[in-house]
Amino acid sequence: MIRIVIGGDLCPTEANSHLFERGDAATLFGDLLPEFQNADLSIVNLECPLIRKPSPIEKIGPILGAKDSCINAIRQAGTDVLNIANNHIMDHGSEGLSNTLKICKKSGIELVGAGENLDAARKILIKEVNKIRVGILSMAEHEFSIATETGWGAAPLDAIDFVRSVREHRSEYDYLIVLVHGGNEGYPYPRPSLMKTCRFFAEQGANAVICQHSHCAGCYESYRNGHIVYGQGNLLFEPKTQMARSWYEGFLVALEVDQDCKSRMEVIPYAQSDPEPGVRRIRGTKEKEFLSLLAARSKSLLDQDFVARQWEIFCGQRSLQYLKLLYGNESVLQRAVNKFRFSLRLYSRDSMMRRLNLVRCESHREILMKVLASM
């Protein structure tokens, strides 16, 4: 029997970076620290590059990065593997990502999900633990971080790539974990297409499919003898401004895998940065309430009509936001010059990149299509 512990989004910030730099894992991870240190295999999503100096790329959205000395607390926590297939790992370009690889290798922490090109990013990581070979595949939705054939970045969320990897490496592992950096921020349910994709991965042999990125605790299901989690929430990610309550709560996923590769999943709830730096396990009545709500959301996944209705509601709530992002606030002058077909001169590089991100990223694009179809 082996125990695998998986944590969600971790990002050293201005408020807690001093704790990361001095290796204060006890303060940062609190009573969750034994979960990581006593696990046979621990995995965490690193939501930013570890950099020596800033080299920000041109993009839409926050640019994240932490000093590479922040690896000290990550190492002291007993982290074995960092997942780096996410939408921020290229925020400081190839220099930031290459430095992350260098620092983690020096610290004895393995990485999965990104690299110097597409082939490197797609590579499956195999970890043998007590004679059980654990395969780890990681991929992210398309934003500003995706690798190319010749360029640095993260592995893209691609079902075809997944099937090819499984076929090529099936004999090399006994138990397969798939990490998906995708989903809609603040939404505790999977959009229908994400649910379809994760179930497909399970059908193709994944034993556990874990989605991260939504920044809130989501839900889970058992499917084809596998485990699927739709959103763990932040592990350690202290915001600059006050966020919704869901930002500060999440859960670890603990998988107990026997020698026959049958597994049981345990959920370990916690609160983070609330308000002091660090993460602490939720206990007592609050734990029961958290687990009860999580179980209720998870049970609702059995009703596909419910999943579709929730998605319709969510898209409706975001419709004005997405229409404004797509069209902008055109002035009388802009509308006038549109007639003469030189309106592109009025759009900045930034505004064009916003449109690019809307149509390229799966989560944004699907909301946009739903909104436009309902007009």
C-alpha cells in the first residue's frame, strides 16, 4: 500500500515569500505538513515560475513569479513532484521556466508538465514507489503558457496527445494520475465539455484525474473505477485584495493505492491565508459542513441535466462581462471610423490580445459561444 498526496495551486506571494525563502515549512503548511512529509509520494501544482530576475511576457491577466529561493520551504515540506503545466508558468518567458527547472533539479524535486519544447512538456513522469510504478501526466488549457514544437512552455490539454502517451508508455506504469489545469475560476462544477474530457481520460486508463486552477473547492466522482476531482481550490495563494470566501478553502487529495492498483480517495479540507499566512486543516463542525457541501455538489454530478443547467446559469451570469471583453466600449468616433474600415488602428496591441485570449482559451471560448448563441 502506498499513499499519494496531491495539493492544489501554490504561489509564493509578497505576503508570505519571506517564509518560503527561509524554509519555514512549519508556519506555511501547519498541521498539513505531516500529510506531505509522511506521504510516499507528494505532488503540488506550482502556479508560478521561480525566477532570478523579472522578465515578464506580454499577456492578459496577472503576471506571477517568485524568487527562486522560495524553493526552500517547498523542499522542506517534503514535496516530491511539482506540476508546472498551468497558465502562469511562462509569465516570465523561457528564462523564468528554464530557471525553475534548474532550481528544482538542484533541490531534488522532479517536475512534470512543461519544458523546452512540446515533446519535453508532454513527457510522462514515472515514479516507482514500493514496487508500484506511478505515471503522472500533466496538461493545461490554452492561454499564454503553451509550448510549441520549438519553444518553451506547458503541455496543452489535448485528448489526442493523451491517447498517444498512454499507448506509448502503458507498459511503463501501473497506476496513472492525470493532472488537468483547467476549469472556470470560481465555478465549483465542471463545464460539460471538461467533464466529458475527464471521463474520457478515465475510460482510456487513467486511475485518477485531478483538475486544478478554479481557485475554489469543486466536486468529485467515481467513474470507471477511477477518481475524478473537479477543482481542489488553492493550497497556498495569498491574494493582494480580499477575495470570495471560496478562495480561502480547499482540500488535499490523498490516494491509497494497494499492490493490485486499486485505490481509495480521501479528502482533507483546509483553510489558507485566513487571515494569517499559511494553511491549516479544518476540523470539527466546520469540517463536517465542508465535507457535507462537497458531497452534495458531488452527488449532483449524477444528474447531467443539473450539470447543464448550472453551466447555463454560470454563462448567463458572465454574459455582460464577456461581451464587454469581446466588443469593448466603442466611442462615437470608433463607430464612425468603422465605416471606413480602418478601425484596427484604434485598437491597441493589448485589446487585440484580449480577443485572442477569449477565442483561444477553452474556458473563455465556451462561455462566449454560449452567450452569443443565446442573444
